[in-house]
Amino acid sequence: MKNIYIGIVVASDRASQGEYEDLSGHAIIDTLKEYLQSEFTPIYRVIPDEQKEIEATLQQLADINKCCLIVTTGGTGPALRDVTPEATENVCERMLPGFGELMRQVSLQYVPTAILSRQTAGIRGQALIVNLPGKPKSIRECLDAVFPAIPYCIDLIEGPYLECNEAVIKAFRPKK
Amino acid sequence: MKNIYIGIVVASDRASQGEYEDLSGHAIIDTLKEYLQSEFTPIYRVIPDEQKEIEATLQQLADINKCCLIVTTGGTGPALRDVTPEATENVCERMLPGFGELMRQVSLQYVPTAILSRQTAGIRGQALIVNLPGKPKSIRECLDAVFPAIPYCIDLIEGPYLECNEAVIKAFRPKK
Amino acid sequence: MKNIYIGIVVASDRASQGEYEDLSGHAIIDTLKEYLQSEFTPIYRVIPDEQKEIEATLQQLADINKCCLIVTTGGTGPALRDVTPEATENVCERMLPGFGELMRQVSLQYVPTAILSRQTAGIRGQALIVNLPGKPKSIRECLDAVFPAIPYCIDLIEGPYLECNEAVIKAFRPKK
């Protein structure tokens, strides 16, 4: 059985300078622990909103640390310092527009400003990279919506087999 | 307090040649006057469906006229002369796919051909550019759906503060 | 009256090597025969998941065979051999993101893994190219959703006039 490594990337100028404590990255790790029955090792990074640095971090987590899943938080809005989607697109070989569409649709049920999010997802080698919003509450809403598709996606890119805690979330794998 | 300039660009071969009177651009101005409590100066342009000319007009409205918001109407279909989304993408530094997704979803409630629209939105400097459909009825449906997110978007790109007429439309600004 | 040619492209390594019989392409032809009152000639191709070969096939069907509509099946997932959307984008002059958005939304009603599909659509010259999923059941769900917009789209790119069997599916053409 393959080891499961999951990267968590917090893109935030202020958190990376210690101006405030990151809550979002920890919220993601807690949620993943609730979701997954499989043991996994989280690899956690807090970095500034610099496109080159986000790209280098994503590449390292995918290529060197062999993460099958990398989730980012922060940097997906319309402001000048928001560059996470650009970094994601630059390091991915193929994009999965359905993730962003569904996350915006879900967030729209709560706030009309959901359309300002540029969240996306894509594949780099054997890693699925998914952008999440910055706020813990929105993170959970988005993860609940897209996670059921993630284990099968990782099967398709020949990553490790993720088993979910079915009382919390149901992974969907189509019958062959 | 900053002055508020809003660009309205009508892309239409026939309207620009005087073959018929533009209704769509005027419908947009009327709607914006209903929406906004803040005083604003509309800057109105009627131009042919030429990509280079649309690009130059958008650039001028953003960079020279300092519009914080530019709305276009027309030229978003699948026909050969429909080039407004291409022009928009070429002059924007970042795209906001959520606008197009939501506008198509709203229009789909009325007509199945809504999926033929290639409407998009993006940011150029301190201007938000939004493509609207060509027909006054669809314009209003789309604006009603996306406008609640626009004042906050303009806050995020450091433009002027837009105040809405809350009896007509509610701008949403998340609490810090 | 123009002759109507419709291309059906099955992208599948295994079906193209005769490892199994293609069901999806035939399901598409059957569905189109149900939909269309107009006579049409299907042009059917089964090819491997090779991007260059898919591109060449789409180009030939559009430019040489004068298909007004080309539908593909297969190759739209996240796996390495899934390259149909890339091939489609490479040969199209303009993309129609609304098709993919609607098809994913419809498929989401059945399976949460619908967000893994990268299906898209676009225009090459006077041909509309639409990616469909690989499985016959999903094909029908997607076609039922997007087909009502297809005859008008083909009008707009100056193709032949498609008449639908209204008891099965209703094409929508806006009144001028």
C-alpha cells in the first residue's frame, strides 16, 4: 500500500509574516482527518502571495514529496496580490474546470460575492491540486461539495487508494 | 471621495453605422441609475464588432477615463463577427469566470440557447470589465444577478465606493 | 437545401484496437436519428486517444467533409490518456464554455464525479464541435440538455437548417 501524503498550502502575506496565526490551513487538516479513514501525512506550508513561490511550493509538494492531493487556501480573489489560480494553472498539465464551477455555485448559496472567486483545480503528474477559499467556513462548504469526487480522481491518475469515513463523507467510485 | 466613471460599450456593426438606434446601451445606463445611489458619470461608446477597436475602447475607458466599471453589450455569441469576449480577455490581466457562469445559468431559466453565450468578465488595472448580452431583457436579468457582487469587487481593486439604492438592489460586502 | 453531415468521433484506445465494440458512438447516432426530422449523413470514426490523431480527424470532418456538427465521445476525464478537450481546443477558433458547464451540471444530478469531466465545445469554421462523455447513459443525459441550443448555433455559423422531431426534443430559435 502506498503512503498517502497531502499538501496544504496557505497563501497569505500576513500569515507568512507571522502577523496572524493561520486558521484556514489547520481547518483543512482537521476536515481531512474527519473525512479520511486512511492514514495520511499532511505536509503544511505557509507562504506569501508570491506567484513564483506558490508555483515552487506546488511543484515540490507534487514532484518531491509525492503528494497525491494538494489543497491551497487564499489568494483566489480579484485583488492584485491574489495569484493562487495563476500559480496553479502554470504548474498543472491539465485543468479541471468543474471544481471551480461547483465551488462557486455552492458558495453562491451563501454570498453573492462567490462569483469573485477564481478558484480552480488541475492535475500535475500524479497530484490533484485544488484551490479553496480563504475563510474556514467557506472552506468546509467547498470541500464538502467536491471531496466525494476526489478519491476517484486520484485513482484515475494512479495515486494511492483513499478510503473515506462514510459517516462523514461518501466517496463515489463508479462501478466498472 | 473619488469620482465614479462607468463605461458602457455597445459592440454592434449596425448600431455603429446608424442602421438602427442602440437600445441596449441606454437600457444599461437606465438600470445603473436605478441601482446606484452614488453619483456617476456614464461614458458611452458605440463601436463596430472589430476586435482591435473594442480592445482600444476598453483600454481607453480603463486607463485614460479611469472607469472603475466597464460593461459591454453585444458580440458574445458564436458567430464570426462576435469578438467581444476575445477583446475582453486580451485587455484583462485576470479573468473572473464566475460572472459568465452565473449569467449563463440565469439566462438558461429563460432560453436554452443561453449556453451559446461566451460572456465573461475580468480585471484591467482598477477597472472591472463585464460582458452583457445584446438584448435589453437579458441585460437586466444578467445585471440583477451579478451586480450585488460588483461594489465589493471594485473595493478589492481599490476603486471608488459604490453605494446602491437598497430598495432596488443590495450590494453585498462581507464583514471583516 | 444543404446536405447535412454530422461527424461522430469515438476516442478510445481499446475500441480502436478492436478490444471491444464501440457502443457510445452508435448510441449517439441513434439519439441523433430520434432527434432530427431532417435527413442527415453520419460520418463515424473510431480512433485511439492520440491528441494529434483526434485533431486531424476533427479538422478533416469540419474542413473536408463539411460536417456542421461533430460530436466526440470519450477522453474527457483527468487521466493521462484523456486528451479530447485539448484536441478540441487546439482545432477550434472559439470556445463555448456554456456547453461544458451545463453538461457537468446535469451529470452532477447523477454522480458527484461529474466535476472530473473536462468536456467542452467550440467552433471551427462552420462546424460546432461538442465533447460528450464516454458512457451511453451519460451521453443521452448531456445531449438532452444541450441539443435544444444546437440548431440555432448552427444557424449562427451559417450551416444547414436542422429540423427537430418536436415530440422528442424541441430546438429553440429566438424570434428576431
